[in-house]
Amino acid sequence: EMCIRDRVSTQSTWGNYIPQGWTKFYEFSYGDFRAGVGVLETLLSEGQGDSIGWETLHGLMENAIYGGRIDNDYDLRVLKAYLEQFFNLEVFNGTQKLSGVVTIPNSKSVKDYLGLINKLSDSDTPTLFGLPINIDRAVQRYNTLQIVGSLKQLMAVSAEDIKFDKERWSQLLGPLTKIWKQLYKQLSDGGIPQIKQHHLAADDPVESFIYAEAYETFKMVEKIDESMEGLNKVIFGTGLLTNDVMQQAIDLLSGKVPIRWSNMWEGSENPSTWLKGFSKRANGLKKWLNKIKEGSLLKSEINLSEIFHPEIFLNAIRQVTARSLNSPIDNMKLAASFDKGKISGPFTLKVEGLLLQGCGFDMARLVEPSDNMPEFLSLPVCSLAWIPSEQQDPYPESIIGQFPIYFSGNREKILCKLSIPVTGGVNSKIIAGVALFLTENE
């Protein structure tokens, strides 16, 4: 059992499933395995081979041996779930299968355990480690992104390319300026919204946030257009090569997003992808502004991937809710439901466009994945509302688990976590890396 547990934690197995397995690489070693075996042997000896202090074992594994290397809260949750699944009385006695696949012999004979080990497949399967059957799709996507990233590094321009050469710059930067022209045309269709000072001074935290977000966004739109136009003029020989234009060209030729862009929004590291993501959100903000003016923002369905800082928006909703309920803001908790009418509050959001990875979804609950399930599932509209901490959750605590919402499929930044009802046990969903996302990739 300890051998299988170590196999789960080592990078040779779960390293293949980053970021849905471990979210990052950890330096687990043979020394960790030997320390774990030593703890297990000691506890077996103290229990005379018939009983084990399971809580002591879990605590040492979690806090001193394996958990001591983990610096991510969600990876630590995975470790805890594995410890509970692998090291318990039922598995020890052979009355419950390990990972639902392997039955530990109820025997003290080494021969019986060697026989079990010899029957195991030489290749590891995701199900042996509690991972979803379709995780190979996530692996393929992740590996493809890594390969593309490596190829871009190999294709990085040399110092000679960075030096101004009209034909060379036109070849390398021309496509990017064309992309921006198309995006800017879409953005300016119908005019760029003008945000006035009285909009920014709105008393309502939600309105104030939307107007401030839009103000900074459309100011950035004009700055980007000015920069790209200056670059385009230099390429066609009608403009001066200033220090600002040169610095922007160096960044773009190196495959980097200019710092003055990324200071506004930390999107993709790829300039063309960054511009597309920026344009998508700028267009989204135009729609949000119209809804604010119509007074329909909180009455209609919204997509949180259409704005740059959804975390600030959620906090603004938290503020107005606490204010309306005359409750301290730190006494509020976020409640979620995919059942219509399950949540009622003064400011209930109807969030569309969420994606799910790691399991299936049925009747407003997380369920076991099917064989032909896509990597990302589109979820129905989710109702979100801030409620007082003492108020009862929409679902009984015994059937819910907390799962993160990430900004994108790379799992680098978390927006918040939601309590969602599950079938089949919470630990199995944690081990499977179940999570929600605003967008698939960006």
C-alpha cells in the first residue's frame, strides 16, 4: 500500500498530469518514501500489527513528510484526500479496494503481497490514481501548449532582427498590426464610450467599479492604438523611430507583451493572444455599460470572463449586499446553486459561461465522468449571492464540496471557491482535480 501511495505522489506518474494532477512539480524523493515506510512500521509495531493510529499517520504524512514540500492549498487538499482514501481500516483489512481497483491481502505473508504487485499493470492508468478517464485530453492540450511555447522560444528573433530593418520588421510585425486594426475596428464600431467624472464618483460600489474598469480600459485602447499606429508608420517609412516605438518593437519582436500593456492586465504572454483577450473584454465592458445604464445588469445573465477584474466585481457585490442587510462585510459568504430559485438574496447574480473539468454534471450536481466526456463541460447558469455566515447554505453540508473557479485552464489564478453538491463522494472529486473555469485557455 505504501508503495502505491508513493507511486501516486512521485512526479513520474502525476507529473504527467500537471496541472490537473498536482498543479505544479514537487521534489518528492526516495527519502520521503523511506521516511513514510519508517512511520508506518513504527505505528504497526506499536499496534502489534493489528491496529494503527490513522490520525497520527495522516498527520505525519501531511505535515512532516509529503505535505512539507507542498505550497499550494489545493494540492494539499489532494494529499489529504489520498491519505484518507489509501490509509484507513477498511483498506487495511481488505474490505475496501484501494482506488476501487486493488484489494490489499488480509495477510502477513510477503509472498501474497509480491503476488499482488506482479499482477499490477506495467503501465499506470489514470483510474488507478482516481483521475478521470478523459484526463489524457487535458494532458494532450497541456503538452501542446508547452511545445508551442518552446517553439516560440526557439523562433525568438536574434539581435540582428531587432535592429531596425524595414522589410524584416514588416515581415515580423506586420501581421500583428493587422490583427490590431481588425480588433480596433470592432471596438470602435458604434463609438468608444466616454466615461465622465460623475460616473467614476458613483455611490454604488458596483456602478463605480464598472465605470472605473471601463475608463481604464478605453484609455488603454487609445494608447495601444496610438502605439500600434506609430509602429505601423515606422514600418511604412512615414513615421519617426522614437525610443517608445523602439522599446515596443523590441518587446513584440521578442514575443513579449509590452510592460505598459501588461501593467493594465496580466493576460497571455503571447502578444496576439493578449490583444484578442483584451479586445474581448473591452467589447464585453461596452455591453456591461449599457446594462448599467438600463439598470438591468443584475437582472440579466452575465459572463465574468467579459471583464478584466471579476474578483473586484464580486467584492463590490459583497459590499452592496452587506450594506443592504446592515451586516459586517467580513460576515458574508458566497453561496452558489445551479437550481433555479434555490438562492434568494438582494443581489443574486446569474452567471453564464462557466466551464467544468474533472467530472460530469447532472441535475445541478457533480457526478462521475463518462468515457466519452469532453475535457471541458459547459455549465448551465449558476446563481451566486453573498449571504450572512450564519445563514444556512442552499444544500446540506454532508453533500457539498468546495471547488475553485480558475480564471483559465492553466490553473494559475483562482477567482473564488464554490460549495457545490456532489454524488459519489467529495474526496474522489478532489483527487480528480475537479475545478471550474471562466475560460478554457487564454
